Amino acid sequence: MPNTCVVPGCKGNYRSGPKVQVFSFPKDPELHRKWLHAIRRKDFTPTKNNKVCELHFKTSDLRKETAVFDESTGREIRVPLMVPRLVEGAIPSQLPNCPSYLSAASFSRESPDSKRTRMEQTALAIAMTDSILENELHKEKKTFHSLVELKNKMQFIDSKFWSVVEYGDSLALCHIVFTPSPKVKFSLVISTSLNVTAFLEDNDIRFGCIQITSYCE
């Protein structure tokens, strides 16, 4: 005689119930605990003869066929299993024959307004997270701590406005105008200590010692 199902209210494999495939409780302690929590049977310690039937699993939890690779044809052949098996990690979740207070379907459903509010809040949280991350990446792109780092980030400088020139240990950003021949209108010379000297055409303009650690686009 096949084992009966131990889920409360289920008639699986009883004389008055359907004939079903049953499954043993898993040996993995954590998965075993989840099964016990799912079936909601009070003061119950399962033995090797206690089973849960297929009626309490989703279709996606049941594996009813297996695949065999045919090397001679290079094709995968699917073969039905004589006895269905559970996919790894499957947990009983369907309790249609249990008392209503045990069934997942008995829980109150989320109202449309509540669902809409929840989804809007989730979308807002995601947008805020993305905005903060984007801002941090933007700041990281513009921040440097040495002349070498600045040189590596020259690709982010507006090349339509600035022309970048390296000479010696310094770096120059030049704004060139055509009147009609090319002429440096103004420029910034950055030293290895990140001090900046500004030039208007050929005139050196100084406002004390200016040191930079980021640039403006």
C-alpha cells in the first residue's frame, strides 16, 4: 500500500482520495525545516515513512523527464521518468485541501491601491539609488590626486574647447582661436604638485597659489 500524505486535510493515497506520487522529507536540515514550516502540522516529527504528495508542489517543482545526449547524432533525447522527481530545493507550497487558515490562498490579497503605492515606492527607491550611484561615478570621473591621474582622465575634457599639451613634467590646457591663424587665447599650466598658472595670451595671471584636485566640464 502506498504511503499516505501527511499534510493536514490531504487525502492523497487514502482510500477516499486520489492515487499520487509521494516524496520523503529532505535530509538537508535547512530544507527539512522549511518543509515542516510549509505543511503547518503542529507537534509533528516526520519519520522515514512520512511523505508529502505531489499535489502540494508546483508543476515547475516536478521533474517528469530526463535528458540524454546522443553522441552519434549530436542530439539531446528527452526520456519520461517512470517516477517523477523533485527539482533541487523544492518546497511544498500548494495546500488546496488543507483547512483555509493554513492555505496560502486564504491570506488577504493586496489591494490595487496598495500594490500601486508599493510599486511606486520601489521604483522611487531604485531611481534614488541609481541617481546617487551615478553622481558618485561622475564625481569619481572628475577627481584626481596626481598629475598622472589627471593625464589619464584627459579623455573627459571638452576637446572642442581645450587642447591638451604635455611638455616636461607639466600639462597645459590651451584654448586656441583662429584670427585667422591659430593663436592661444588663454591657457592653464598644471605642475606635478597640481599648482595652476593661468595665462591670458602671453601674460602670466596669478592669484596666489592655486591647487586643484578636480576639473569642471
